[in-house]
Amino acid sequence: MIVGSDISRYPNTPKPTCRGYLHKRTQSAILKGWRKRWFVLKHNGYLHYYKHKKDEGKCRPLEVTKLEGAEIGVDTSLGKPFVFKCTPQAGNRIFYFCATSNQEMKRWLEAMDKAVHP
């Protein structure tokens, strides 16, 4: 198993299709609001996220979600710009993400769309 992005030791490991910071909506009983997280979309269609960029390859992801078959799209119901949501096929969870710009949101939507329909 290859963990993280140690490309130098494993040069044949494909680079992630998309990575970067997004704000993820938190809906737990204790915390509500938006948390900045480091997201990595791998070539196998799995979306990993970490607390910080430096955690990638060093720590286990906070969560790993399979995107194949998921529903993704822009969401205007929260009244914030650059928000999109992802509803994975497995489970009954909806992820809400907020990008820093329209361009960044489109970059993520395109990458996720390719993972949803491999």
C-alpha cells in the first residue's frame, strides 16, 4: 500500500487528479459551521480529506469517500457563493463544500464529475 504522495520513492504512482483547500460544512451535534480542510481526489475516484495540507502522506485521512455514482452539483440553498454538494451513493450523507472562487469551484466539479462517471 502506498500512503500519501511520496512520488520520489514511487515514481509510477499517479498524481491525484485534484487537490486543495475547501471549506466543508460541519453538521455535528456539537459543531456547526464551515471548516477549512485539505482535500485530495485520487485517480481511483476516492476523495480523501485531512485537517491540514501537511497531513497528507503523514496521517490517515479524516475520511475517505467513494465518488463513483455520487450526485454532485452547485448548491444555492445556503446563500453562500461557490458552494457545491456531493451526495455519495453509499450512505445517507450529503457533503457541502465551499470554494474560494468560481474558477476553483468549477475545477473541483469537473474533477469530481470524472470520478463520478469513470
